[in-house]
Amino acid sequence: MQDKSKIPPRLSEIRKENPFSTPDNYFDEFPGRIRSRITAREEESKVFPTFEKIWQVLRPQLALVAIIAGFAFLGYHGFRFISEPDQVDVSGDQISEFFEFQYYNYDHSLLLSELDEEDLLEDFYQEDEETEAYIEYLTWDDNLDLYAIVAEF
Amino acid sequence: MQDQSDKELLKLFRISSSRNYAFDMIVRKYQERLYWHVRKIILNHEDTDDILQNTFIKIWNGLDNFREDSHLFTWLYKIATNEALNFLKSKKRRYFLPFSDYEHSAGRELESDPYFNGDELQMKLQKAIVTLPEKQRLVFNMKYFDEMKYDDMSKILDTSVGSLKASYHHAVKKIEKYLNEN
């Protein structure tokens, strides 16, 4: 005789009972819980009835506007992309070249100005002081000899 | 008799003074059948409880528009089934679970479920059912445990009777195979 434990279990041999259970009194309490959820939702809708009504009226219209705006946006850019593809590519390159040029140019001048700014100003002021000294000398005590200047030039 | 009673409840529901009473009667009448239907799909109690609550909220919101073309219980089962299947889909999506992982996690959950009182063979049967594709699982549970008629199942699942019979046949074969191999 075949050992019973080796017989493969088959569907027909399994007890056809519900193997699941629920917490105690679950079905007694469930209708009350549903009732309180529905009441809470109704209270909420009473607090904001006007807003809800307005929202319910506006919602489909806003959705329609959003869809139309979306199609218009896609249509406009799609049309531009199809009708002017070269211009878009060239302008992209130009933009990158411009930025590259500006970058190096800016960097270069910045470097120069950083290095030379103090010396250049010093020279300028020195030159200015010398000029003033000449003018002062020439205008002081009638040192300005017009005949000598005319003869010189 | 049952149809008459459902019709009466629907009539009472449409009168504002008896609306709450009628809905309460509908909940009491169908809560257990819907609970066990959802529980066999979902397996654990907490999720089943959430789904059952959402099902009855949807029923409350939609009962005014129920046209009585079908039986009330068919409509209720349909809502509960959709809620349960949507829950499963969102759960798999939320945890990025492929089907095989879902199968394993559902099996593990069942082993630690305090509200599962079955013996070893019943546990094995539930694990076998979890391995079935969604539709076969539904059909097997509804036919094998609930002993539902194919005509009623056809209305709930929007599937032909022939297709349901084929699904049940495949499901039984797969379960037998699983039980023999495990």
C-alpha cells in the first residue's frame, strides 16, 4: 500500500473552507465606520459648498483651455521647427561662438586691467603734475616769453 | 425575492428621508460577500478593509445613477473587483514589483497573517492561487469558493462564459500542478 504522506496533495483533497478570518465584531462595526466616513465627507462639502460648485463648473472648462493651450504651444513650436530648421541650427552655433569669444575677450582684458591699472594711473598723475608745474612756471612772474615761443615754432 | 428586496432598497434610497437607512441596509446585506470576494484577491485584512470602505463610498456616490439594467449585487461586485485590481496595480507600481516578487511577498505576508487560520494544505492552495494570472485567479476564486454561476461572473467581469470556463479549466490545471510539485 502506498504511503499516504507521499500522495501528492490535490485540489479535491483540500478542505473547501474559508481559511481567512477577521478581527472580532468587524462586520458589526463596519456599517458605522462607513456611515461616519460619509458624514465627514458631507460635512466637508458643506464647509466649502460655493468653492466646490465653482470648481465643478470651471474644472472641465479649465481642462479644455489647458488642452487647447498645450496643442497651440506644440503646434507653434512644431511649425517653427519644421519651417526654419537651418536658422535654428545656425543661431545655435552663433550663440556658442559668441559666448566663447566673449569669454576669452573678457578674461584677457580683465587680466590686463588687473595688472596695469595702478601703473597707468600713476603715469597719468605724474604727467599731469609735470604739466601743471610747467604752466605754473610759465605764468608765474611773467616767465612766459611769447616772442621766444613764436620764434621757436 | 432578493431582487424585490434590492428594488425596495433602491426605492428607499431615492427618498431623501430614508436614504441613510436604505444605504445602511445595503451595507449590512452585502458587506460580508464583498469583503470575502476582495479578501481572496488581496489576502491581507487591512488592505481589504480599506478597499471595502472605498467600494462603499463609491457605491454611495454612484447609487443615484444606478439604472437597474443589471442586478444590484452584480454592480456592487464589479465596483469591488475594480477597486481590488486597481489597488494591486498601484501596489506593484509603488514598490516596482514584478509579478514573481509580488507572488513571493504575498506568500510571506500570508504566513505571518494573524487572520489566516487555514492548515498547511490550505496555505499551499492560497500560495498556488497567487501564482495564477490575475484573471484566472479571479475566476478560480469566484467559481471554486463562491460557487458563482458563470452567467453572473460574465456580467461582473465583462467576459464571455466560454472564456471564463477556459480560464477556470487552466487555473485548476495549474493549481493541481503546483500542489503536486510543492
